[in-house]
Amino acid sequence: MTTEEKLKSNPLKTREDAKRAVRDILEPLKPHFSPKKAFLELGHTSAAYSDETAMIEAFSRPLWALAPLFTDGEDETWAEIYRSGFIAGTDPSSDEYWGPVSDYDQKLVEMAAMGFGLTLAPDKLWDPLTDTQKQNLYNWLNLVNERKAWDCNWQLFAVMVNLGFRRVGMPYNEKVVKSAFDRVEKYYLGDGWYADGVNAHCDYYVPYAIYFYSLVYAKVMEKEDAQFSALIKSRAKEFANDFIYFFSPDGSAVPFGRSMTYRFAQCAFWSAYAFAEVDGFSMGVVKGIILRNIRSWFQRPILSDGGLLTIGHGYPNLIMTEGYNAPGSPYWALKSFFILALPQSHPFWQCEEEPLPELRSIHPMPHAHMIAARQNNHAVLFNSGYPYTNCHTHCCAKYEKFAYSNLYGFSVPKSDMGLARGAFDSALAFSEHDGLWRTKSQCDEYEIHEDYIYTTSSPWANVHVHTWLFPALPWSVRVHVITTERDIEISDGSFAFNRSLDCEYKRDDKFAGASFPGGAVGVYCLTSNLTPDIISTESNTNLLFSRASIPSAKGELNKGTHVVAAAFYAGEAFPTDFPSITQNGSSVTVSANGKTFNFTLLF
């Protein structure tokens, strides 16, 4: 059987199933190690850092799963490989020495997995080394305590390394650990939410980085640092009450933000949550979230022909990546297998898998700038955008769209020339009749209300947009007041759909959409200055499927102030009831799916 066939057929019900999955994922790596095992070469695409550093990254990241796997005392072949790599990589006289470490070095990221390995499996990774080899490993890893890290989740890499030092009886730099947590405290927003830095986005780096590392600390240090450990667990409990809305009953989760190539790291927070034994959702609920999510990923084409995890999201795809995505980067997904650090006797493995608990259909998350909405297996994050940007690749697509969906993903542009290349799903795009299109890169102001979002933006200095966004699944309605000093074209996109499926299309003067096995999407124009269309986008722009189309509401606006409104559909079949809008001066009423929204337009 191929690796893909093994993973697809794995029921992933028991601890033994999870161990087998890890072994199946990692087995194809063995031929790619360097002679002394310190480097792992998995491909020929590049990242912002050197190829040598990329090979250190590839070596390090399997430890996120191997360290938990080692807690059973098994897998000695893998332990020998990693001991050999540690010995050669940290010996300055070795031809496979990992070299010096500079400020803001990618090697600092990879040290965290090594510290994690020492914390969980010192008997495999530390005890068999000679005194000289131990000192070399300590000296190299200790550089994390001497180098500057980016002002985000990177602050916590030193915490992971120092926990490893503490476990193996080497000097533990309490000052660095305290400084790291003091800095991360500045990111805290309230109600369990952090941002990934000061004035930064709330994305998956909050659960699978900030909380992951913090919860490791909270469990390992729950006696020595009881008060702070309790605080971390308390916040994680609060955060989980919101983060659960990212997940669907079918196991999939909503893609949002950067680093989507980490795939099933989506559920790594829940693995750390179980390890730290946070007093929140039952172990059965947590177990279900983790195992369903990983199973859903195992059904996707995410492996190369040789069984390696590929760069991409729903399929191999370099277009959606960031500059720090190297061939070994996707193995960060293995953080989700932290659950293997829990012994067979732990309640996590003894309990039955449970479905998601009863959740609200509309759930505001103001710290995250979102309202979560759900209907059946469809989970959507409606989004205001952010008044700042991190300038990573495709940041407009990853952080500024109006909606992100577990079923329909989101799209990134191939070019700003034309709507097909721009792939502007769930976004309002603008052009000056020159073929070049743009969307908002950040919002100016925003408000998250109980059942709607208000946000403003300025795609040009003399074009200003006020937007009201009303979730009412299977519909959502967007009303824009656009004041422009330019003659412009606009296109307001719905969810993208997979046009490779057997699709039925419908189009009239107000509605355009498609139905296909499992669902339907479309757009309905609520104001006369818009007309519906279906845009077939360039291949490989959507994260979940390689050939997509986007129902969109298009219009042309002369200089002045205009009210434009459209409703966007994502349901199980073509709609039979449609939203409506009435306007009396500045007073507006929107009706959709039995809900009524009254608001006052701002000009």
C-alpha cells in the first residue's frame, strides 16, 4: 500500500491507530537523511532562509510527533537517527554541523521542537549521549537564550528549549522564560484571546503556537509555577469556547490566515489542551475534534507520490504559500499527535469519541474581529478585517475577506490583472477600467455586534467604503456605501465552488449560482446597480480545490456616493426564498432567512 492508501484506510480510533499513522507519515523520510542524519532534504523549492537551514527545519519538525511516540519506549530506529543527527549537527568539528545562529534565525524556530523532544523523551534523545555530546547539544540549543526573536509567537521558542534543559538537568534560564511570558502578556486581548504580537492578527498562531507552548509549560510546571500555570489553563478554557467554532461536525476546520500549509496543526491546540488536562470540554469532545480533523485531512491529496507531505493546503500548491514555507515546513502538522504523550490509561484514550456540543448558530468573537456562524456541516467565519497588516504573501486574501469557510476555503490571487486571476471570493474588488483590480488591504474602523459587522476601508485615498455584513446562513448580506472620486468597476464575490464537480448553473437578471453534489452557492443582487455573473478563476487559486468559480455581483460606479447591496448564498440546494432590502432615506431594513436587520447608513 502507498502511504496515502495507508492513511486513508486508517480508522484513527485508538492510540495504536495514531501511532501507526505517525509511523506511516514518517517512514518515507528515511531515504532523505544525510549520511550523519543531521540534515533532511525533501525537495528543491526555496524559502527565505538557506537550503541548509531548510534541511535543519525538515530534520526538526518530525520531533513534534516522535517525542510523544518515544514515551512508550519504542521506535529505537528513529531514536538512533535523531541521536545521530543531534551529535553531528551540534559538533563544531562535524561536516554536518548546523553552524552559528543569528538574531531572528529560522533555526530558533526549529530549536523549539528539539527542546520539546528533550522534555518528553530524555531517555531516547539525551541519556545515551556522551558527556561531550550532551555539552555540544546544550551549547548549540542555548543560543536561543542569547538571540533576538521576532515579536510574536517566536518569543516562546526559548521556553520550549529551557523546559528541555530543565528535564535533563542542564541550566534552566528562568530569566529568559519569564521575559518571554512577560512579552507575550502584552499580546493578551481578553476572554482567552491573544494576538500574534502587539497590533497583530488573531489567527491559527494563537492556538497552535502561543497556546500550544504555553500549555506544555502549564502542565510541566503546574507544581513549580502553580499560579501562572492555572492562569494559562483558565485562559485556554475561555479561548476553547470560541475556537471550537472554527470546527465543523464533519471534522474539517475553517482555513484562515497564513501558514495554511501546516494543515492538521489546526487541531494541535486541542492536543495540548488534553495534555494539560484543561477543565473545560469533556475528553470525549476534545478527542472527537482531534481525530475527526486528522481523518478529514487523510482523505485529501496532500502527499507526494513518494509519500512526503507537500507544500500546500487541500492539495499541493505553491501559489498560496509564504516565503518561509520550505519542503519540510508542512511537518509542523505533526504537533497534533501530541496526544501520543498521553498513555493508554489516560481518560483521553479510555473515553468514547463525542460529537461537537450544541453550539450557537451565530457567535460573535470581537477580539478576533469575527462572527462565527454555522449551519449543518458549514462553519463560516465572518470577518471585519484588521486596521494593520503583517505584509506576508497574500495577506489581503488571508486576513481581509468578508468570509472564510470550511467547505469552500478561500482563494489567493495569481495576478492583479483581471477578475479570473484575482480570484476575489468573499471580497469586494475595485478597478479603474484598466484591467487591474484591488481589494482592501486593511480596514480603517470596525465594529463587531451581536449579529452583524460594520467595517470601513479605503482602497484608494479618495475612495471610501462603509460595509455592513449580516450573517444569516445559508445567506449573508453585504451592504456597502461607496463614496468615490474615481469612475470605478466593482465586483463583490460569493464563496468559490469546485467547478470540477458535476455542476448545474442558474442565472437570471438578479441571481447567478451553481449547485453540485453536496451543496450550492450563488449571489443575489439587491440593488439595481449590480448584475450577477460567474467568474471562472485561474487554476490553483483556491486553497481547497484546484479549479474554482466564483458567483459575483458586478457594477460600474461614477464619481459620487452609491449604495450597493448583494446577498451571498451557500446552502444544500438552489435557494427558493431570497433576501430583500428596503431603504427610506438613510434608514435601511435587510431581511434574510427569517431575520430582520435595521440600521442607518453612514455617508
